[in-house]
Amino acid sequence: MTFALFGLICLLLLTLPFIPAFREWLHPSDVAALPVSANYSSDIEHFSKRLHADANAKLGFSPSTGYEDFDFVDFPISDVQWQKSRKRLIARQSIDTVAPIRSASQLYVEGDLRTGENSAYSSVYATGDIDLGNESEVHDWAYAQGVVRLGNNGVALRRISAGTAIELGKEVWFERLQAPTLTFGPQNKQPKQLGQIAQMPASYADLPNAVQQTPSLYLIRGDCALPAGKIYQGSLVVTGFLTVGQDTTVIGDIKARIGVSIARRASIEGAITCEMRIYIFKDARAFGPIVSESDILIGARAVIGMVDAMTTVTAKNIIVEEGATVHGAVWAHEVGMVKEE
């Protein structure tokens, strides 16, 4: 009898943790969507997709989401009290004005959004293009199905994404960008072609302290400098600082611990990984991804990734000179800036 009572008590204790789950299953009380902080969602377009779904439901284009609490923007927009709105806003046509707009509420625009200098938005979605004047700001996120353009001395905090392209002016500060094509500063100069000097095939085996790890991978302990005008096949790991010479091509991945320097017109047809700084100088080319735990400098007219093979550039701090182009995503965990050449 004692053992039976003891077993019954143990069984009751084991079932206690499941009682709240059983009660919730019988009578659901927690059906609302959990809020997701902009700091934690790994999907750069998470919040723009949510706003798009809610706005489409409000406009009657899609089923209800349960979050269709919007106000409509009245035209002419000169009469709109942007700062006083307490709800999210929908503009049922394009907005095109030279005046600044400073909206603390999320804004959804059917069409294009073009506003003047010193505009500021918390979050904005446009089914066309977004074109913001000089010294404008985006505080949380912006998405355009077309092109996002941010004028000189602008600030693009958190997330900026676009279906076609993102074009940043001079001295723009940014954090996270994603589009098929990202251009930084004026693009009035075309990238110089490779092959300014004749390229000759070379082997990692001929480099000092080179140790072959696999048929396509070499390890070098200490610093390493790849001479100018060479073509190397395979991947390379360096425990020190790696320098890739001018007009040299590496068909493979490279990884270094102390730092990486990619000289002018050099090309890396693979990934670049480093614990410390990565320098990609003017007119260089890299297929990516490019990953640093410290800083990345991308020189003028450098091209990272391809339209049909987008990639990622990520580091604590990223400085991009005017004229550079990236296809894919650029993520500065602390500071990103467009710098004059």
C-alpha cells in the first residue's frame, strides 16, 4: 500500500508541469503574434513584409491579418499633420514633393515616394521607388520594390532593402543594406579592366613556408605576399598578414588571421575571411562573401559579388569609398559609412 501511494504521488508530481499546456490547448488565450525587436530578426525584410501584408489587407487586396488599423494620407499632402498621427499611414498614390516630410508613424505608399531635404521616417514601404533628399534619415527600416535613393549626408539606421537597387550619396551612414545592386556615392567612373600587366600562372607551393594541406588548399604560417600579375588556383590560409599583389587573380578562397590587403585590380574569385581588417583597394574585384570580425575598407570602383551571384559583406565597421558597387548585402554591426575617394 505504501509503495502504491508513493507511486501515485510521483505520477501526480510528474504531470504537474503539463497542466498549463493542457489548459492552453483546451482554451487558447495566447494567440496574438509576439513582437519581434529590430535587433533580433535575422530577416532584413521581416518588418516590411509584415507592413505590406497588413496594408494589403486594409486595401482589400488580401485576407485579413487582424492588424489593419491604419489612417489614410489625405491629398494635398501639404495639409497632413505627419507628427500628430498615432496610427500607421497609407498613401493610395505616389508622393512627390520638394518639401521635407518627417513622419514618426510607419508609412505605406502605393507608388513612389520622393521627398525633399531633411526628411525623416521611422519606417517606410513603397511599391515603387523611394527617393529621399540630402540629410534625410531612416530610423528603423525602409523598403522599395524598385530603388531606394538616399541623398548626401543621410542616415540609414537599421535596415534598408530594395527589390532593384540601393543608391547612397556622399557621406551617408548606414548599418544593414540589401539589394541586387548597392552603389555608393557617384558612379561616374567605370571600373578599370583587369590585366594592366600580363598575368602568369603561379603555384602556392613556390611561396615561402607553404604547406599543402589538400590538393587545393595550402597553409602558410606567418605573413604572405602574392606577387603582382599572377594567377593562383586553389585556396590559401595564412596565419599572419596576407597581401595580394596588383593585377593578381586568386581562383579560390583566402583566409588570414592578422589582416588581408587586396591590391588594385586584383581579383578574388572566392570568399575572403579574416579576424582583423580587410583592405580591398581601388578597382579590385571579389566574388565574396567577405567576412571580418573587425573592419572592412572597400575602395573606389571596387566590385563585390555579381547580379546573378549575390554575396554578403559583414564586419564590425565598414567604410566604402565613392564609386564602389556591391551585389547582395552589406552589414555593419556598428558603423558603416560612404567615404570620399
